[in-house]
Amino acid sequence: MVTIGVLLLNVTLYYYPLEALQKVCISLAKVWHKGQWSRLFLATVHHVNFSHLCFNMVALAWNGWHVEQEVGSAWFAYMLLSFAFLTGLLHLLLKMVVAGMLGDPYFEMYCAVGFSAVLFALKIIRYHSISVEAFQVFGFSVTAWIVCSLELFLIHLLSPRASFTGHLSGILVGLAYVTGPLKTVM
């Protein structure tokens, strides 16, 4: 039920956004420096274009449904809210590190939207629940985080404007959940 509700929310906000994307996207400049913390949640449920929305909602329908069935609707809703906040925060921290290392103000200004980071966290959980080494890539058994990491690099190669640090933050939050620390705190 939660999966369907979140899917409908994302589709509705695509057609009837709360604000223009520039007013809901997350960036260091807007969230960290100007304190616009609501963007951590608003950016998650807004999408750049129809294909962005479609890819994310298909992934949500598939992975969300499975994880929701496994953990129950109430816990799943709590997970989604927690993951939206945590992936957004981690995304900003990763951007801060990159901006500091490279000294490039672009990384402070770059603004991101979409449900992808939360989806990467859900994929880690979904793949982990299937089996730790259930995936075969070129004849090798690989873990969930490797599969998601390969997907991360493939997405970045095919769509260089996609947020690498946003997707990476989802993988890291998912790993923190399945390995215990985050699940225990939650």
C-alpha cells in the first residue's frame, strides 16, 4: 500500500509540482549554507523529466513492493522517510568532500532531484534479502553492493548528468541498513 501511495505521490508531483525544480532541489548552497532543510524531502519526490520519473517509478514498484512485503507497511514508510533524509544528507556531505578536494564551486551549486538515492538503498536491501551472493556477473558470484555499484557506474556512463554522489549515498545508506548499524539505530 505504501509503495502505491509513494508512486502516486511522485507521479502527481511530476504533473503538479509544489515548486519549480530549482526551488526544491538539493545542493550545498541551498541546504547546507542557506538552511533550506525541507529540500531533503522535496527533492526526493520531484523529477527532471518523464523518463527520469518512469525509470524511478518502475524501480520503486518492483523493489518497493518486495521490501514492503518483507518488512510491513508501517516500517517501510518509516524506512522511506528515513532514507530520504539520510541519503540527502549523505549526498550533501559527499558533495562537500568533493568540493573541498577540488576547490570547485560547481559542486556546491549543483542541484539534484529524484527518488534514485532511496531506490539504490532499497535495491541493496532487496538484493541482500534474496541472497548475499545470488548474482552472477561474467561467471562470478557477486554481492548486492557490487551489483548496485556496477549499476551506478553504468548509469553514470549512460547519463553523465545523473547524480553520482546521490546514487552512491543510496548504496551507502542501504549498506548501513543491511549490515546493522542503521537498522539498529532506526
